[in-house]
Amino acid sequence: MESRRIEILDGWRALSILFVLMGHFIPVGPKDWELNSALALSGLALFFVLSGFLITRCLLERQDIADFLRRRLFRIVPLAWLAMSILAIWNRPDMITMAANLLFVANLLPGRLMEGGGHLWSLCVEAQFYIGIALLVAACGRRGLYVLPLLAGSVTMARVHAGAQIDIATWLRADEILAGATVALLCHHDRTAAWMKRSPNFLPVLLLALLLASSRQSAGLLHFVRPYAAAGAIGISIYAFPAMLRRLFASRPAAYVAGISYALYVYHGMLAVTWLGTGEALARYLKRPLLILATFAAAHVSTVYFERPFVACGKRLGGR
């Protein structure tokens, strides 16, 4: 696959964060349908798959480990550390808890995630993947990336063995991000890319429906299909997708939501434990519009005035 921006991925990133926000903020359907958990888990699966896909694609095209780590550092760490610092003022954690969060290993140490920062376990998985894949490429070159599909299958088998349908420990959750890496490897080769181009346009939509079904709390063994349903939907959609959805996913609103999606994810969990997100059920849901508005406002300001300067700095240092 040639080096180019894939606009449709903006739509998937926007959909992933909207699924998470809907799952956490808005009651969707009767409780028996378990749609809120399905949306939240599906959104996270899409988020991880996109990350694995884009990171692997980047390293396939440019084997510059120092530049890769520098860009990831300036993209992820500033906002994460800002959020953790704010939460530390709120929670007053002990030194071990604070260190576990700042070093992105809090998902591996039970009880070390702070109130308002429980969702930041996913950033730990991300950061650990960045370091792991960088070490892999540094040691083995691009050929080392072809180990990732085997690792994806191994993590899924470990989940099956442990009965871990939903977990935050990296060794029991990384199959989602590794499935995205696998799709990047498939897209990199003309033969498999040609096969995906021959797929029916509706197939990604069916896979998205399967993803939602596999993300329900009571999905049983379908939980182990979740990484691959998400990866298949995203990967095939690059080549085969309904025209109307392609236009929507590549639209400017989708690009905007995708652009602030990281900040939306970080702030939504933090604001949910404030006055805006707490209280009796009726009062809590009456405040939901304010909570959603505050989340988007905080994400916009953070992205434009806090995160982008750091990202630009990382790019400048890379250019040097």
C-alpha cells in the first residue's frame, strides 16, 4: 500500500469515540439488550484496531524507531500526564499509584487506576504496544512485524484459556491492537489487498454488526471474535464500502471528531465523576447535555491549544 492518508479511517475513529460516549453517557434501549456495554466495548475495539493498523503501517513504510517513538511521545504523553496530574490533585494517591499511572503500567497493578481515570487503562495498553513494537523492529527489522499475527492469535488463545472475555491486562486484551497490526500487514501486500477489493461492499457493515453482537456482556464465546470483527470491518472498508457510508466517513465532521477523539476519550471519564456526571438518576440524565457539551468543549480547547503544539514540536525535532 502506498504512503497516503486514508480518509475513511477518520470515520472509523469518529465512530469509535462516539460509540464510547454513547455507551457511557446515554441509555440506549432496554437494559436487557445490553446495548450500552456493546457500544462502549465496540468503540474501544475499533480504537485499538485503528492504532495497531496505523502504527504497523507507519513502521512498514519507514523504519525509523527514534522518530516513531518521539512522535508517539509528543502525541500521547502530554495530555495523559496532564490528566493524571489533575486526577492526582483530586485523589491524592500514594507514590506507587502515581508512578504506576505516569509510567503507563497501572492496568497491570490492580487498584492503581485513580478515580476518574479508570478508563486510562487503555492508554497503558497503547504505550506498552508502542514500546514493544519499537523493540521488535529495532531487533528484527520490518520482518519482525510478521510475528504480530501470531501474537494476536496467542493472546486470544490465552483469553480463551483464562475465560477472560473482557479484561484490561495487556496480555489479555492486546489481541485487538494486534488484529489491527495484522490487517496492516495484509494491506501491505498486493495479493491480499486485491482479495479485499473483491469483497462485497456490505461486508464491513455485516462485520460491524458482528462486532456489536460480540461486545454484549452476555455474548459468551463471541467475545473472542471481537478483535477480528473490528479488524475485518476496518480493513475491508478501505477497499469495499457502501458509497454513502464512504462519503460520510470521509466527511469534514468525521475528520473533526476524529481529530479531537483522543481528548474526548481522556476528558469524558474525568468529567463523568464531577457534578456534571453524578447525582440521582433523573438529575444525572438531565445534566447529560451539559456533560456532553463540556466534554466536547474541553476536547476542542485541549486539542487546539495544548496537544497540537506538542505534536508540532515532535515533528520539528524529527525533521532535525
